[in-house]
Amino acid sequence: MDEIIDHCWLLDLDRTLSSVEVVMEAVQHVCDQMGLDYNLIEEQKKVTEAHGHSFSAPAVFRSLWPEQLDNFCDQLKVIDHLDCIYPDATIFLQQLSARKIPHAIITYGDALWQETKLHFGGLEQIPYIVCDIPEKYLLLNQYKHDGLFEIHAQSRVIRTKSVTLVDDKLEAFLHMPEGAHSIYMNRSEKNTVVPRGIREVKSFTELLGEIS
């Protein structure tokens, strides 16, 4: 039986830990090498995200150039590392690891694409969950049993009394269960109306004092 811990940080990937722009620059580079029009992918990305859905480069690539999909995925796998993790997120993750503070990544999207991005950022050794909905509070409600959260990550089950979710989507926090804390990561310049009970930060630097 896994030990019961007091608290676990749950960290979103895209626009929270990792820069979407840097990842898409890598996709553009692969397209350029293959002689394919990256602008078609960028257009699909804008449409997908405008409708509130999660963008997946392999899925869009499959719709545009299905005969080239395997080659595209092979070219992505050649990329060992991207500097896609925000500097403040890197420091935060380093401090969590150094202090042996439990944490996991919970990311919304297509599993192949999300796991590829975890690989790009060198994060695949961290316990992670790839979910198919942005409303992560629904998962947290499902994970809670008898006052404990049982977080079913890829590599282990984390049993914890409380969690803190850091995410760039407000819909992640709509109906959080008791014992789950909400931190909205707003790296944009937009002024967003943040509901009561949700804390807003601009970077992980603002959270470093809470893990010392």
C-alpha cells in the first residue's frame, strides 16, 4: 500500500510549465525539413483552440498528410530536448525535487502529443496524467475516496490528504472538492475575471516561498 502524504502539487503542462510557442517552432522546423506548409497546421491550431479544444500536432498532421505521418512522428522523436520549460517553472520543479515534495503533472490533450511534449521538456520521469477533458476538477472529484485523493498517475498512485492544482484554464477549477486548492496561472497580459476562491499568479516565482 502506498504511503499517505499530506499534500501533492498537480501542475498543468501547456502554458503553465511549458511554452506552446517553443514547441510549435520545433513543429515548424520539422515541416520545413519535410517540405510541407506549416501554415496549414497553424491555421488548424487557431481553429481548434478557438473552439476550446486541445490541439494535437500529430492529429492535424494525420488529417493533412496521412501518408507522411509516420515520418513526421519519427522526426519529432529525433528531438531529444527543447528549451520549452519556462525558467521559473524549471526552478520550481528543481526545488520540489530537491526538497522531495510530492508533485505530478496533469495535462489535457491527445496522449501521443502530450507525451511527446513531456519528452521535449525532459519531464517524463515525473508522475503524470494525460486526461481528455480540461475540467480537471471532475477528475479530482473522482479521485477522492474517504477523505483521501488517490491520484492515478502514469507511474504510480499518489495517496494524499490535499492537493494544489496549478492550471492556465479557469474551467479546471469550477467545482473543486474539499482539500483541493486552485491556482490560476495567467502568463498572458490579459485582465481576466478570476472567480472567488481561485488564486491568480503570473509565474511560479510567486509560489517559491510556499515550498521552502
